[in-house]
Amino acid sequence: MGIHSRPGPAGVLVAFGLAGLAAALAAGFWGFSYDDAFITYRYAKNWADGAGLVYNPGEHVLGTTAPGYALLLGVLSALSGLSVPAWGTLLAIASLAAAGWVLWSALAAAPPVVRTALPLLFVTSALLFRWNVEMFGAEAFPVVALGVAAAHLALDRRRPVAAGLLAAAAMICRLDAGLLAALLGLELWRERRRFPWAFALAGLLPLALFLGWLQADFGAVVPETMAAKQLRLPLPAGGDISYNLRAWRWLWRSAPGAAGIVLLGLALWSLAEGAYAALRRRSVPAGRLAAVTALWLLAHEITYRLLGIPFAPWYHLSLANGLLAAAAAGAVLITRRLLGRPGAAWAPAAAAILFLPLLVPSITWVTRQWGRPPDPRWAGYVEAARIVRQTGGSVAAVEIGFLGYFSEAPVLDLMGLVSPEAREARRSGTLADLVARKRPDYLLDATLFRGQILAPLLADPRIATSYREVAEIPDGRGAGQRIRLLSRGGRPPGRGR
């Protein structure tokens, strides 16, 4: 049975059930995402509107880590008329479903109950998992789907050209998918004892063309975001916690208490079973796919720590979904061991019961959050963007995702993600000089960043005497957090000027 093999009646019913769940989640979280995703969304919208793949029209700065994904979103939006954020939601959900389908195909040699139960548990938990829902719209979702599909085609179906093309598509979406492509190439080389030319050429040629276009258009292939993020913000006393602790905190907020214990326990069980089978040299359905994927996740985690980039939850969506897949495998393996072959028909139901401690918090959170943006920054920044868009003018801010997309205003990015001159000014301590020279019509003061970057800026006499508050908006990140919109001259542009 290949990747195009058809499911039986039970599989069709499962597919319809998952489609209903996916449609419900799309309806409840339509167009929502986290702030940084809207930086890529603005690139995509500008492309769809004919302004080019740019953040600020006329400024060719590679300020998104996902230029290929931005192009895809822009093309889909231009062809369909649907908004870019809507396509972000659809692609995230479709990618999780596609990853489950690849898992189902890879388990062709497994017993039918395993082949049905494992993808079902994975896709259900992945669609509901808080970490995923909060990150709907991230390019990591299509990267995961394309990556596991490439691995399946390369390792299980012996289709190196198709695998190489999918690996290239993943790298075009986000360059760090090259870690998986390299591991796949090495595994194919080890297995066949010759260099995998078909896989390598099919992957490298499209990638080379894309990178050549980036170099020609932007003068760079590495996004400006890397250097900007490596230039860390100064943190207040007690605010600097380790990268690993931040990752654990994010995991435990998505799978609190017993849910986290169940997730890690089931994932460890499946890893132990896989290691035992490898030691016994026993063939396991989808075993090589699981092994290469696990190495990819490990390499990905190590690389981000070595690069010195601060933790961000969207970097680790591949790990979160790898844990969910491993936990689904662990639940199925445990129930088969407990029930034995005569009870195999009951294995899916028993595995689902083992998964309940993980699913219940996810369902509770999704129900409570339904119809509301998961990112607490949404309301404040969208309101600030509305004011800027209504009155016109440029704006300077630290966080520019929601603000830039919904205002459509020229933006001076004080972090330096899309404004390289701001990054250099931060490094040299001349950010106030830059703002005084650029004279943006608006300056956004967020309480969270005041002590880190905004206080010296606002204290500069040239800025303190030029800008006056025109709006104060609650910041949903916590009590006492505010967003202040400051206008040059104290009046919104277009009013009395």
C-alpha cells in the first residue's frame, strides 16, 4: 500500500470526523495568530496587492524568516480573494491533517487498529493542542507536513526525486528545514552506499533558484531577523530565565499537571519501545521515519540554542507535534500490550482513554477561548492600528506584527527586524538619534518594553518635547500593562496641520 492507498469504511468515518473538528476550529479561530506571524502576513499582503514582497513598500529588506511562505500566502490570497490571515489558518489546519495522513500511509505494514488509532490520536490532539492553536498561521506547520512527507517518500517509498522536491519546498518555506534535508540525504547515502544524487539535485536546484532570487531582490539570503534577535533586549532584574525553562513553561501551559505527565510518559514509552526494537534489530512500521524525524527534532533544538537566538514558541512547533505523535504511538503500544491480540479491536478506544488526560485540558481551553484571539496583544495593537490607519502617518514601535498589518502605515521597527538601521542604532546606543531624524508621526509606548528599550528614547529631549499622548489602551498581557500612542505635535496627522 502506497501513499495513495485508500482507507476502509472506518477510515472514511474517521476522516469525516476529523474534517468536522478541523472546520470547527477554523471557524472559531479564523484569521487569528500571534503578533510575529503578521510580519510575514504583511509581506504576503503587499505582494498580493502588487507592491512586491516587502514590508514597507519601496524598502527591500528581508525581514521575514519565511519568504517562501509569504509568497505562497500572497499567491493564494490574490487568486482566491480570501485574506492572508484566513489562508494562514487554513494552511495550519490542513498541514496538521496532512501530517496525520502521511503517518497513516507510513503505517501501511502495521496492524489495522494501529494504522487507524495512531494517526487519529495524533491529529485530534494536534488540532486541539493549545500550543498549536495559539500559533495557527505559523510557517512551521507546512514545514512539518512537507518534511515528514519528504522523509516518508525518501525512506519508505523510494521516491527520491519527489522527496527532494518536497524537502526543497520545506526549505523555501523556512530555511532551517535544511537540517531535515541533510539528515535525509545522509541516511539515503548510508543505506545505499552511494551519494543520493537524485534526491540532492531535486532538492538543491529549486532551492538554489529561490536563494538566487532572494539575493537579487534583497541582497541577502539570511533574514535580517536573525541578527536583530541575536541582539537581545536588556531584561529587568530577575527577568532572565534560561532557554530551556522558557520551553518547559510553554509546554506545561499547554499540557498542565496530569496532561504534561501523560504526554511525556507516553512519548517516553514509545521511544523506549523503539530503542528496544532497534537493539533487537526488529523491523518496526515507520521506524526509520520516526528515527530520522527524532534526529531532526534534536538537531533543530540544539541549533537554535547554539545560534544564541532568544526563545520563541513558534520555533519549536515541530518538537511539540513530535511529542504528540510519540505520545499517540505510546498510547497505542501500551494498550496493545495490555489487551493482547484478542483485544486488538478495543485498542483504539483504550488508547483514547489513555489520552483523555491530555485531551481534556485542550478541549477546555479551546472551548473557553472560542471566537477570541489567543494572543493577548491583539485588542490593544489592533485598536492602535485603527487610529493610525484612520488618521494616516508613519509609526515607530517595538512590536510591529498586528500594528503594521492592520494600520498599513510605514513602520520604523525599533527592534530592527525589518529596519536594519534601527538594529545598528540599538547596537551603538543611538536609537534616539534615529527616531529624531526619521520623525515618525506616531510612537508606540508599551509598558512591557519601557524599561528595556523605550525609557531612554522617551527621555530624550528631542522626543519628549515633540510627542504627546493621544490614546492609552489596555494591554491584555497583564494588569497595569498599557499601550500609549504618542503623536508628534500631540495631534493626529491630518487634524489641524
